[in-house]
Amino acid sequence: MTTDDPSQLIFVIDDDEAVRDSMGMLLDSADLPHRCFASADEFLAHHDASQRGCLVLDIRMPGTTGLELQQRLAETGSCLPIIFMTGHGDVPMAVEAMRRGAFDFLRKPVNETDFLERVRDALDRESGSWHQRLDRERVRQRIATLTEREHEVFQLVAEGIANKAIASELGISERTVEVHRAQVMKKLGAKTLAQLVRIHLRSE
Amino acid sequence: MTKLPQPLNSKSGSSGDYDRLETLLQNLPGMAYRCLNLKHWPMDFVSDGCFELCGYHRHEIESQSVLWGDFTHPDMIDEVDRIVSSAADRGEPFEIEYRIITRDGREKWVWERGRVVDYRSDGVAILEGLITDITDRKLAEAALMRAEAYAQAIVESAVDAVITVDSQGSIESFNQAASAMFGYRADEVRGLHCRSLVATTFYREFDRYFQRYRDPGDAAVHSVDLNACDKRDRKFPIVMSMRAILDVGEKKYVMLIRDLTQQRLAEKEVRDQRDLLAHVDRLNTLGEMAAGIAHEINQPLTAISMYAQSSLRFLQREPPQLQRLEDALEKLSQQAHRAGAVIERMQEMTRPHQSRQQTVDSGRLLREIRDLGEVEAQIRNYIIVLRLDDRLPAVKCDPIQIQQVILNLLRNGMESMHANHCKPGSKIVLQARIDHEQLRISIVDSGQGISRKFEKQLYQPFASTKESGMGLGLSISRSIIAAHGGQLGYSNNRNGGATFFFNLALA
């Protein structure tokens, strides 16, 4: 479980002061760190791409609406899961939000147990995807240290092509292929061919 | 009566008598005759009027080449014969009207009066008499009868009751519609005073009307709305009009009465429908607002359930976090009030307004309202200041509605002060003083005031400067004050904030 990742925050965005305050209190009581915003614009003003956690977002708000904020975040490549809070008669909006990749929506008045559960699920999901992204980023960084020739060898080895065939493909000796291959393994931190193939897959 | 010349049985008078008589006879309007009471009445004397009457000359009739019976209309000759013969048998005079056909084939009505003057030796009666043309009179009579029948048909077929009364008000005639309307037969109502057709509670009004319009002095038709009363004592609304007519020197009155029951029912139905429509309209407006209202209620409900859950969690901590629990419960209670207020506002919209005005001690009413408003003021940390004239008079109002209005204005004022970042301890003033024989109540805040921009939609339903407001408060308040005969006014204060005020009538 990664729920207690201290870098995760729950961003509560609701124009209603009481709703905001009560959610904050509930999250407090569950020891979930959070920040409250009265509008989407207020949130955006404080937002940067490195922020982690999830969003609890009122779908109906004056100014920038919940759906608009979802759109804006998607455009910046944000991976923050969004839980929408919807009122009576907001079902079409909720459907649209889900279609655009919302994590979930909860009808007001919200069942608190569901609420906390869904918030934790969202944090888990974010945590998972964050680590995945982190991992991919590390792999990319390592791949970036390969020379051009090493990169060529890495691609062909990962595709399962034998050293001999690689040598003839690249017009170099088999011995040279072996040297490059050893270098690639070392740079990417792979001990076996299987590990190398997995790294290759992750980098894609 | 003097005997005529050339007696059939040769009884003669002097020649001087004859000339005088001749002159007299020739000047008679019509035809004098003498005849035998035989079939077709052979005439041995007629006056010169015969030519004008029937187109035959005297000599033609006297020579008996034509008989009087030949002129008599075939339809009537038997009847004429019967009357004349029976009169002759009894020796009495007779009078008869019948038709003849003249030489040129025209029909004429004639009036004849005659009597037996003598008997021939064989016992046949000798008749003398006068026959006059009465065609013009008959035509006029027929026309009159037709006109009467026509008028009668109109009266009888009329939907409205048509009643004629004499100058004392006694009923003389009653048409079929009147019978149907009042349940009296024409014969049983005759002679009754027309007032008895009116409900007793309307006697005075009816008498006044009857007196006033017996001689209206103009040609206009004056009508009056009354409640009538039929034979079975059923009361029903009528409209009645009256005209005087002159009948052989005596004044009579024709009364037209229309039963308004159906009309009143229809009117009521229209009214009910209109009310219903207005209600439906309000509900529709509400229907459109349903999502918004649901949102309004869902917000506090959401907060309530969250605060409740938080409370539970603070309580379950080891040790329990009582300070935070208290905070949560207090906020929870506020939100419950907020939800209640939304519902209250909604009910005001849907409930048909029933104003129950009563005499109210204004000082006491205002103090009670202040106490009610105090709860909200404490939440915001503001103070409601009551400024009342000494010895405030009683006013006439619906205290519940006025309370709603003042509380609403206090709430608006405090919200405006909050939006204006007024410090804790700021004051909102509720004051009352006598103003031109009325009680002026004002609510003076130190909030944002009314901006020019918002002024236009100030009283519009669903317009609000508050993010959480439904925008119904002022619109409802204004209608309540209007229902009290007053006006909800406002002005911006010189040193900030706004004042809302209205007047109430003194009891």
C-alpha cells in the first residue's frame, strides 16, 4: 500500500464553503493531508505538474467548471485522478466526465465511507502510475547514456537477434557486437537478456 | 223607427218624410236595406251606399237580379244565416261581422246591424238594417293581433324571465321562463308583490331600485344585481332591469330578470382556472429551478453528513478529540439550519399566500424578531441593535409574514456586511418610528450597499449577488409588503451600507 505516501495531497475544490470545510474536516479525521480551494481557478493558480495526489471536484461551479478543469489538466498531461462530486440532475455531466477519464463520481450528499474509500483508491492509482512513470523516466535516462552504436545493438538484441546476425547487419565483427552488448548491459543495469528485453519494453 | 218607402205590404208614409229619410239614408256610411228573411235575403230597398260597398247599383239589387246572399262569403253564409234567423225568430236585433265578395272579386269585412220591423202576410219577417265596410278596422285589428302574438311569442320564448307588474308592484304576468326560474305558475303568482321574488336580505336594495327607476327620467336601461329567491326558497344571483310602459293611462312595468347562476359558475371556474394556472406557473418556475434548489439543499446535506462522520471519528480517537468534536457539531448544526432555511424559502414560493392580518403590538413583534435574528447574528459575530420609539402603537399585519420579511432583510444585511468584511461586533440596526400616521420599520446595515448594476434586478426572483442565494428573499418580501398595502423601499446610506424600509398601517 502506498496510501501514506507523504507527497500525496487531496485537492478539494468546491465553491461551497461548508462543503469544503466539512470535507477538509473529514479528511483530517482520517489523517489524509489535503488542501481546499474555492474555485478551479484558485487551484490552477497554485498548481504545478509535480504535484501528486488526487482531486475532489464539484462538477457545478461558477467560473471554470469541473469539466473544464478536467480538460485543462488533461491537456497538461496531468495524471491526477479526479473524483467528481455531482448533484441531483447532473448525471449527463457525470457521464461526460467519466468518458473523459474521471476516476469516479459521487452523488451529493456523499456517503462518507464511500468517499474516503474512493479517495484512497484514487491515491493508490495515482501512486501506481506515478511509480510507473518514475520507472519509465529512469529507464529513459539510462537509455539516453547509450552511444549510437550501443543503441543500435540494444534494439537488435532486445528483438532477439543473435550476435552473428547483428554483426552482419551492422557490418562489424561479432567480437565488437559482444563488447557493445556488454556495455549496454552494464549501462542499463541488466544482468540477463530477459532483464534487457523487459527494460526495452518499459522504455516504449 | 220610421217605416221605409215602398213598403212590401203597401204601408206608406208622406212624401216629405220620404225625402228627408232618403237624404239621411244616402249619407249613411254604408248601405241601409230592407229585405225579407228568406234565403239570400231578397232586398226591395237599399240606399245608394250599396255601390261603394259591393259594386252593384241600387236598381240591380232592388230588382233582385242579384241577392245579398250572393255577395256573402261562402265560408260565412251559414253562420250569418244562423245568427240572423235566430234573432228574427226571437224578434231581437242582431249585430254581426262577416266577409263579402264584391262585384270585382275583392273581399271586404262588413259590420251589419238589423232587426225585424214587420211580418209579411205569410209570416215572413221583414228586416231592416245597416251594413258598413269595416275592412280597414279589421286589417288594423289583425295587424295588432299579429303584433301582440309576436310580442307574446317573444316574451314566452325568452330565456330571461319577463314579468309585468302594476304601479304598486303587483305581478300581472309571468312568462314561461319566469315560471321555470322561480317555480311559480303564472296563475298562482299573479297579484303577488314582485319583491317576493327577491331574497329577504335584498328587500331594501330591491325597493330602492324600484322606487328610483319607476320614473327613470331617461331612456337608459338601469339594471341591478340581486339575489333572487324561488318558490322553494332556493337563492340565486340575478340581474334585473325595469322599464315603464303606459297601458291605458296606468303605468305598468316590465321587468327583465336573468339568472346569473351559470354565469357566476363560469366566472368562478375561470377564476379558479386562473388561480390554478398561476399556481402551476409558479410550480413550473420551481420545476426549472429544481436542479438549482436540489443543489441548494444538497450542499448543506453534504456538509452535514461529512461533519457527522468527522464527529464520529473524533469521538472514536483514543483519547477522543473533544475540542474538534465540538467544532464539528456546531458547524453541523449551522448547516442543518441552512438546509431548513432553503426549504422554508421554497415553501414560501409554493404556498398560496394567505395573509392573516391582525392587530399586533409592534414593539413586542420587533423584539421577538430581534431575538430570532440574534441566533444568526451570533454566528457571524454581529450585533442587532433595536431602536424603537417609546410607546410604539399597535399595527395591523400578518405577524408571521412581517417576521419573515424582517428576518430576511436582517439576514441579507448581515450577509452583505460579511461580504464587505465588516469586523466582528459590527452593528445592524432594526428601528421603528411613527411616520405620517404609519409605523416605519427600517433595517440599516453597513454592508456593500446596492450597486447601480444590481439595482435593476433587485426584486427579481432568482437574482442574487450571493453565490449561495436563491434570489427569492427580496421578491417575496416585496410581495408580502405589497399585500399589506405598503411598499418595500431602499436607499444607500451616506456612510456605507443600505437601508431597507416599509410602512405598516396603525391598527
